[in-house]
Amino acid sequence: MNTYYPSYKLAEKIKLELEELEALTTNENKYKILKDRYKEFLKNITKDAEVYLKDYITSLSLKGYALRLFYENKIITKDNAKKYLEGTKWTSGDKLYNEFIKWSNRTDRKADPEGKIKLKNKIELFENVIKELPEDKTALAIDELQILNSYKSKYQ
């Protein structure tokens, strides 16, 4: 771990370390494995840090979090929605459930939002979600992002 000011809390140090870790480019499998191991180590340092890391991991908007859960093949119901919000900045299981239902509809995910700025925002949402998805869960999201990108020519 880098040297940080003594006044930094452990959670802040871990956040900075994770950000640096995400910025590292790794081309060889052995470095990817080491990077993953270090990330896992950082996540397990203390309970205090763990509370912060849940928010770090869910740094998306609630819409983005619901979309991410969809792509991760999670099943969100009215009964279990609150469970997925533990340790996050959100409290409304109903809002998460409603967003999840919206994003579960293929038409809603792929639809042109009918406006240049709305399209730009939707594309950014998908890009941010893809960054947080495990590699094996990105294929569908990338395909749908390409469909959204194809609407750009309509607004030029």
C-alpha cells in the first residue's frame, strides 16, 4: 500500500488504493491474477473498510445498480429487494424493484429514448455499468450498448 497522510482513515486509504488498482493496465494473466488477489486483500482488511467498500462497489446511480443486477442475472423481487440495498446509500427496496423491472424489459433497455441528451445519458449509464460488470457478464450489455450507439446518427 502506498504511503498516505496519517490523518487519512483506513477506508479512505483503501479507496485511493482501489482507484489506483483499477487504473493499472495488465496484459499478462499473472498480473491480472495478482491484481485480483490484491483487490480481494484490500476488501478484507477490516469491517470498517468493508462498509465503505460496499458503497464504493455500488457507486452507480440506483438505475445503474438495478441494470447491473439485471446483467449479473440476479432476481429482484419485492421481498428480497431490500437485501440488495444493505450497505449502500439507498433504502427503498420498492425503488430498486421498480428500476429492476424496467431494465428487465429488453425493449426498455434497447429503446431510443427520443432525444440527443437522453440518449447520451443512457449510453453513459450503460458504459458505467459495463465497467463494473464481471467480464463474463458483459456480452449482452455490450451488444445493447452498440444498439444504443447506432441511434446517434439520428441526432447529428
